[in-house]
Amino acid sequence: MENIYITYCEFGIGINMKKDELSNTNVKKTVLMLIGIIAFSVALAGCVSDTGQNDDQSQDQSADSGNGENQQLSGQVIVDGSSTVYPVSQAMAEEFKKQHSEVKASVTSSGTGGGFKKFVQGETDINDASRPITPSESQKCKENGIEYVEFKVATDGISVVVNQNANWIDSVSKDTLAEIWGPENPPQKWSDVKSEWPDKNVELYGPTSASGTFDFFTENIVGEEDSSRTDYQTTENDNFIIKGVKGSENAMGYLGYAYYQQNEDNVKAIGINGVKPTVESISNGEYPLSRPLYFYVNIDHLKENETLREFVKFYIENADGEIIRQVGYVPATESHQNDLMNKFENVMDGNYEVNYKS
Amino acid sequence: MDVRSNKGDLKGQIFLFLLVIATCVGVASLAILVYSVLEDATGWFDLAFIFNSPSRFPEEAGIYPALIGSIYLMLLVAVFSFPLGVGTAIYLEEYAGQSRIKNIIELNISNLAAVPSIVYGLLGLALFVRALNMGRSLIAGALTLTLLILPIVIVSSQEAIRAVPDSLRDASYGIGSTKWQTIRKIVIPEALPGIMTGTILSLSRAIGETAPLIMIGAATSMYSAPDGIFSLFSAMPLQIYAWVGQPQYAFQEGVASAGILLLLIVLLTMNSVAILIRNRFQR
């Protein structure tokens, strides 16, 4: 029957009424269907967060008996910045969430420099950094009235990696690395660097200039920050550096130790001035490319936001241990951790003066 | 002589062959994608994955906060883009007439449809996150994605409205209906299937977007689902992006693939809803 009306209504006005009714019922049905879908998804969201709360209550009780805190934290923490520190912050947020289920922790990775652009505007609470804040970033904070405090949480060692089968190279000096990566007369063939190296094209992989790893490497190897050859593959994703180096015997790349450690079977780390990156050589500073990892906290937010305060405290309390080791970095020593705690307490007591760089 | 015979028509045969090749390219690449995702996701995709929060241990990692973030995002984008897009289309098609201003507006809308999505992210960051002080909230994300898909919604709705035969409008006027009555009772019901299809397909595009959300600073990892429109949020593509960047292989392959699989399922569900709706209205 429906079909008949439908065909006719193209021609006759008299049947418009029927057509109208028909489409009205269809509209109603569709609207009902859409409402159903929406209701279902909201119900789904609701029922699962309920179970989440139940879990949390039981956990809270155990946490309460542990540290005697009665209040339930429910604020939010916004972390942005370095992709190298991102796994650490992520792990801290995950563990923190287990104790304080109502807390909203947002962890984003947009590079040290990318994160500071937002931090200097006061848009984030914490900025992860794989290099210290630069004078220009520091001045922007000053202009915008943002007070910040720096915490050094862990140590990384930038690893220079080559293909597993590249038997011709095992260790290089810093000077040779500077020659390979420097902006002036970059070698096109490995034999241009050392005559005993293969007569093959140089294939290089590295992070982009938004990365703190890039800043640190250029400053410490090439000798000037941001000064590097530009004819190589850049990526925000360190796994692509691993993939590129794994794929060619003539490739070289550099990245954070955590990424090398996960890929020991895929690529080979070469020694710098004869020292290979290991947890030990990085922590005692023997490895030339050891670098500290930081997080920066907005002091005003720290004073206003209790959740942030607890989160930073939690971060520092766990800076010496398992979480950082699991992620693949070298944890802070106990005495350094005490220093961090003292610094934090000084900030909270108002005994901390921001030292803006210029 | 049968004019439809292909015998001896070499050009026709070559053309047919090229068409088959063209079709195969699309089908084959989709098949390869689905196969490799399924293969990698095996063992990772289960209920716990859907209902857990992210974790640094691949076995415990889940996508729940991002899934709920994406669903909320999709609903909000639908609520914003449908009235704005369809309203613009009705105005341009039924009221604006043939003026030079209308041509300029239409040209701009078509151009906006081709602007790279990251540019909308910059706009969203400047306008919603900073100027309107919404922060990195769900609503800022939804409004940014609304701007992104609005041109597509407008253009597809315009096409649907244009496809309504003028004879229907004339007939309606002929029995004394006003313009408002004609639009409400004739044009919109007639154009609705096309409008719905266009809107839902562009919504699918919106929930697959990563770049604009990264730009406005949405979280790549959230540990709880959003609980209101001003809440912080993450979305499925962002969480997948974060996993692909993790050092561990289990994240890059297994967990990320499970995320991609879930995103594909959500997208396919949306597209089937679009087809269902279209079929309901089609006459």
C-alpha cells in the first residue's frame, strides 16, 4: 500500500496528505530510534562509571586506613609536553588514579617546546620537558605572570643506534658524530667520514626540531642548539626511527633510552667515546649523552588546586622507584628525591623564588 | 545488429578492464587493512579492553574513557552541525535566490570543505579554547569538529534539497500553501534521506579525526570518562595515536590494533545507521 501512495504523490496534490502522514511517522520512528541509541550510550556510560565508583570506594577505604586522609580528591590535572617524559607521566597518572578514582588526569604528548607554548599561557598545570626551559620561554612566563618550579625526575641517555648487521661501526667519538650530523658539509657517504667505512649512502633518522631530544643532541654534539643538517628523515614518533634503522645497514638514528631498551633485538646502540648506554653508565654520568628529564609545575595552580598538589607529591614520592624503571629510565637517587621534596615544601610554604632565565 | 554487444569493441573492453581494476584497488586495500588489523588485534580485543582505562601494562590497557569521549563528541557534533548545516542549506536553496552574494557564500563553503583539518584545530584553539575560555573541554572539541564538517553537511544538504523536483513545490503553492508550509511539509521530508546520509557520513569523518583535537590540546590519555560537556576528554583516534608512539611493541601492534578495530566497528555501525535511515525514507 505504501508504495502506491509514494508513486502517486509525485503526480497528484490530493494525495499529499497521505505522503505527509507517511513521512511524519517515518520521522517519528527515526527520531525514536536515534533517541534510543543516545539513551543506550548514556546508560552504558552511566552504568560503567557506577561500577567504577564502587571499586573506588573500596580502594579509598584501604587508602584511608593507610594514610589517614579522609577527603576525596575530585579535581583535575592537565599534563602536557615532552613525548620522552610522557610514558612517566602516564604511569604516574595511572597509579594516582588507582588511589583517587574521582580525579581527572589528562596527559598529552606534544613535545617539550609544543607543551611550553601552552604552559607559558597558563593553560596547563604541568609541562614535561626533556631539556631545561629556555630563556625565551622563561621570559614569556614572566611577562604572563606565571610562576613555575622545575623538578628533575629521572635521567635518560640519548642512544645512537645503527642496524644490527652494521659490523663496521661499534663506537664513535663525539667529534665524529658532530661531523655526521653537523650542518656544514654533511657527508653523503660513510666513506666520506672515515675511509675504512663503507662506500654507501648515509641514511639518517632523527626527531623533529620541536623535540627536546633534538635540542639536547644538537647542543651537546654539534655544539650549538638547533644546529643540524636537515637532509634526513624526521619524525615525532620514535618507533619510526627504530623501523628506519632496522631496515637498512647504512642507517643511523638517535632517540631516548626507553625506546632503545625495548628494541635491543632490533637495533644496536653504539658507544659514544667508548661508553655504551646502560642504566649504570647513564646514572653515574659516565655516558656522555646522559640528560635529565624534568617536569615544570605552575605554582599558582599548585596553590589553588589540591588535586595537583597531591599529584605532584605522588610524582616525587615515586621518582626513586619501580615506576620509572619500568618505563625505561633511570630513577632519581634517594638524596635527590629528598631535595625534590624539600623544594616542593618550600614552594608550598612560599619560600621559593622563581629564577627567571634571561 | 545488437548495439549493446561488446564484441569487437576494443576500447569498450579496455575501459571495462580499467573500471574493474579501479574497483579492486579500493576493495583490496580495505581487505588488507582489515586483515592486518584483525591479525594484530587477536588476543587483545576483548570486553576488558573496552571497559578498562589506559595502562602502562599492555595486558591491562583499555580504551573506555576515549570510547565514551568519542561517543559524547559524536552526539554533540550531531546536535550542533545538523541545525546549523541544514539551516544554511535551506536558506541558500530556498530563500537566497540567485544573487552574487549567494555565489560568493557558496564558493567559500566549497573552499572551506578543502581546508586541511589541522587548520580547524588552530581556529578551535584560538577561538573556543582561548578566546571563549572553554579550555580543553569536550564542548570545545565538539565545536571545532562541527566547524570542520559544517561545509560538507551544507553542501550535501544543498544537493538533497536541490534534488526535490520543482513540480512538488509548484503543486504545493498551487493549493495555496505558504512558503514555510511548503518547506516544512514538502521540501524537508523529501530531502531528509539525502540530508541524513550526508550528515551521518560527515559525522563518521569527525570521529576519525586526530589532528584538530591534538591541536586544541585534548588528552592523548585520560584515565576516566568525561562526565559533562565542560569535562576534559580524550577520543579514540588520540588514544590510538598515543599507543602507536609507545616504546613497547605490544602497544604498537596489539593494543593499538584493538583500538583501530573498535574504531572501525563504531564507524561501520554509524554508516549502517546512515543506510538504514536512508532506506526507511526512500520511496
